Amino acid sequence: MGLAATGLAGDLCFSGAIAGMQAVEKQLKICGFKRNVDVLVLYLAGQGLRSIPSLSLFHRLRYLWINNNKIQDLSFLEKNCCLTELYLNNNELTDISGALKNLHSLQILLLHNNQLKQLGETVKELKGMISLRTLNLFYNPLAYDAGYRLYVIHSLPSVQLLDRKPVTQRERELAFSVYNRERSSAVESIVFGKSVDTLPGTAIRHSRGPRPARRLMVPPGWEFGNHTNKVPFENPEDAVLLRAMARSIMEFSSIDWNKVPTCQERRLKHKAKESPEKLTIQFR
């Protein structure tokens, strides 16, 4: 029974490959292409195809319709780097990892109505497409993730039309504030630990217990921004100084190696022993 099932699956794969080859050959004949280099357009939509042979011979291919089939694998596209429009909607795709990463010239990519589930992996595959303007991902399981649209807008800034809706400036600003804030908070917590803002000359006490939040009090009318009180400075240089004092200190040290005796000089005592001078520079 197992062997019979395996044989049937193999026959289906073989017949699917044959059908794909025949569909490609039919299109080449209809369009009258005589050389592979002349193939710029291929229309293979709506033919019930399960697989398609490698299209690497058509290295100048720019427009490809494979929508409304039963495609599950996109490995046949790995070398078609000149593609600018790719229509893959209404298929049976569950994963596109590794298949589209070389298609840096894509401007239109339709992937709606498939079975894509991993939002992070899918977006990661598309990040190299710096010319991508139109993207459809709706009617995929990943499109129902919380924050899906903002995440895609933040990760793929070149996209102007997402799921048939224009990307607005308001959405870009919201995506930037949401995802950049989370990333910066994570980086600060890992690299710098807890961040402390304080005025120059203020002593900082460390304790294990919770400390009440401190709030700078300023005259009424100086509140602005996100309702946070900020200290006004009459002299802009004071503001610059405060900003500089909150930065990390960088230190560089240098020694005049001409005054340091070599091993041979120390052994022969040809050079008087001098304490080398160490020059240290600190700046923020």
C-alpha cells in the first residue's frame, strides 16, 4: 500500500512536470519566440499547473503570470533576476523562503489568496526588493496577525500600494513609532542596561528597591510635545552641555614608545630608564 501511494505521488509529480513543460512550450509557440533571449513575457495563468520547469533559460524575462494554478514550489524562479512583475495569486503556496530573494528588480508582486502563514519569514524574503511598489498578501493566514499592515509598511518602506490600499503618510509615521521604539528599547536594555537621565552634578543613588519617578517642575506654559515637562534654556550652549553629559564617555590612550627601552637596550643598559608618559584623552 505504501509503495503504491509513493508510486502514485511520483506519477503525479512527473505528470505535473510534463504539464508545466507543455504549457511553457505552448506559450513560446503562440508568441512566436525563436530565441530564449527574446522571451520577456510568459502567461501561464489558469491552467491547473502543479509545477513549472526552471525558467533560467529566459534570463531576460520581465513579466510572468502564474496565477490561478496549484503551484506549491517556486524554485523555478531563482535565476530570473530581471523580473519586474510577478503574479502568484490564487495558488497553494505555504512558504516562499529562498525562492524570491534574488528578484531585486520586482516592482509588482501579487501573493494574495495563498496559504502563507509565517509573516516574519515572508517579509524577510522580500526585504531585498528595493523597487517593490505594489504588494498583495491579503487572504493569507499571515494577514490576520495583529499589527500585520504596520509591520509590512515598516519592513518594506518602498511599498506604496499594499493589499490594494495606498500606504498613507500617517501609517508610515505610526509604523515607525511603534516598531522603532520597540527595537530601540530592546537594544538599550541589552547593551546599556537601565538608562538614567539626570542633570550634571546630581548624585545618583543605587538601590535594589523601587524608586519613585522624578519629574522636573517648570513654570506653566513650558509643557509641550507628549505632555512631558522639559527644562527651558535661555542659552543654547547649556542645552548642548546637558546633552553631552548624558552621553557615554570614550577614552583613548597613547604612549611615547621612543622613551620605552627595547629588550636589547634593557639588557645592555644603553638607555637610561625613564618612565613613559601616558597621554589619555576623554570625550563624549
